[in-house]
Amino acid sequence: FILSLSFILCGNAIASTMYCKVNSAYVCNDSGCSKVKSNIFINLDTERNTYQRGDDKGIDTYEMNIYKSGFFVIAEIPGSATLKIDTQDDLKFVEVVQLGLKTWNNFGKCKINN
């Protein structure tokens, strides 16, 4: 399991993709946060350095930066979104997306594609 994640960080083709599904989501602004319905999923591809965000309306693909910090794997779309995966807690994640002065805070779980 940890070995597979190290392959992801090294860009090794053996385990270069992950699928992450949002289970709960919140939109926040200066007056607070509200729970919202979400059909969002995320595909990470370290071989191509791409971050895909999809839902029932389609899929958008972005270039990403990915690195490790302690027990976390962090994937970023510069200036737009950050996805933080906990390698010690069943690949649970939080994704924070900034649009204007609002943030979307998405929580869920990832799996490694082999």
C-alpha cells in the first residue's frame, strides 16, 4: 500500500493513477458554510501530471503539481485547488477549490488504479 503511493510520487507507471470520489461537500463564503450535493470525482495521473475534475456535466483537465509532506500526498492546481490525501487513514482526502471569494470543501476517499 505505502509502496504503491511511493510509486505514484516517483512517477512510476506501475501505479500512476488514482481515483478520488467526493462523499460530502460544503461551500463557504464570508457568512459561513453550507452543505451541498456533489457528484464530483477526481482522477490524478502522475505520469502525465494531470488532475481531472469531473461530474455529471463533464470533465475538466488541468496540469498539477504533486508532492509528499509527512503522511500526506498533496496535489495542486496552482491558484485554483488543493487535494490532500492521508496515506495513514485509508486514503481519505480533503479538496479545497477556490472560485472567486468562495471555497468548496470536498471530503472523500481515493483508490489506486493498477
